[in-house]
Amino acid sequence: MKRGLMSLNINTVIFKCLLLLSVCRFGFADTFVVALYESGSPPLFFEKSSSKTGIYKDVLTLIGSITGDQFEYKYYPARRAMRIFETAGYDIEPGINPAWREAAEIQGLYTVPFSKANDVIVFRKNETKKSSKPEDLAGERVGTINGFVYPYFSSAFNSGLVLREDTRTELQLMAMLSRKRLDQILIRKDTAEYHITTDPQFNNLEIGPVIGFVPIMFRFHPDKTDAIERFNKAIERLKDRREIEQIYNRYH
């Protein structure tokens, strides 16, 4: 009888210890609404109807496995997503550099960087130029995404030296370049590589020089300030293990 009681007490203690560990790990866990663009931006993220997840979702899943946080994804047009952040319509905007949101009414708070964004010029094959200076593209039609900021080309666009032509999505950009409706485009290297590799209609395109790169972070609404510290710790741990790098490699 005593032995059975002792066994019961030990099991109770073990259960309480496990419960305490669970509370310590997940006690501050939350469910965050994450904004993605409805058109998708493969391989960073895919449109809502796709069965593929993409880099940003995969990174957040790893972060959640450490912090206990969960994520709900909502899809918006790019410009609308930027406005909705102002009204706390969502909590996290992934893959952002603070320079891209300088004009925002609410700046938001940023985690430590989890990767970097390399922007490149993409040309049609046999039309590639080695230089990345805007002056070398004077008078030409350069495709961009509506609402996106391109600091390294802003002076050339504002002065009219280079003609900026906006589209809604990276896929539209690449299609217009392929069909000779644009002379060049500015685009994320990850995105250009993905589409050129996976879509035969773009086998006439070629990636040119990197024109700029910036670290990218998760942008949090100020209402979620308390989450920054645990996200930073999780990101640093994942970087040390090279797990984020492995995610990027899977999509290349």
C-alpha cells in the first residue's frame, strides 16, 4: 500500500514538473496574425490557394517550435497591407527592412535580422549590362512593384533619368520583361532565380548584377512589443544552427 502511494506521489511530482516546464516555455506564447501579399512572392511565400508554404512561413514555424507561438496568415494587396498595419489589423509583417517603411505613420518594431534581401537587375539574355549604375540605364523602362521602395534608384526615378513602370506582382514584372514590354526590371534575387528555374517562359531572362542588399526582419506592431525578445532569441538560435540557411537552400 505504501509502495503504491509512493509511486502515485512520484507520478504526481513528475506531472507537476512537466506542467511547470510547459508553462515556463509557453506561458507567454501568443497567436499572431501575419500579413502576406495575396499575389504571392515565391519562394518567399505563395498565394493563399497554393499548397506550398514558402520561406517566411517555414521560418515562422521553426520560431514557433521554440517559443510556442502560433501564426494565422491573412492575405492583402501590397499597398493595402501597408495601410492596415496602421490600424493594428495584423501583428507581423515578415521580411521587411526599416528603410522600406520610413514613410509609415506607425514605424513598428523590428526583430534582429533573420536573412538579407539581395536586389538585382534582370535582363533578357544577350542584353545584360555589367554595371549596376542607374546612369547606365538612362532613358530605359525599368519595371518595379507598385508601392515598393528602391533607395538605390530613387534619385534616378525622381529625376526622370530612368523611367519607372510599376506592376502589381513580380510574376507580372518578369512576364513583361520576357515579352519586351520593359527593358529591365528590379527584383529580389530569390524570386528571379525561382521563376527562371521553374517556369520555361522565362528561359530567355538572365540575372544581372546585385544593385543592393539589406538585412530583413520581422516587423511587429507596437501592441506586440513583449514578443520581440523571445523572437530575437529564437532567431539567433536558428541562425547558429544554420536552420534558416537550410530553409533558403531548399527553395533554390
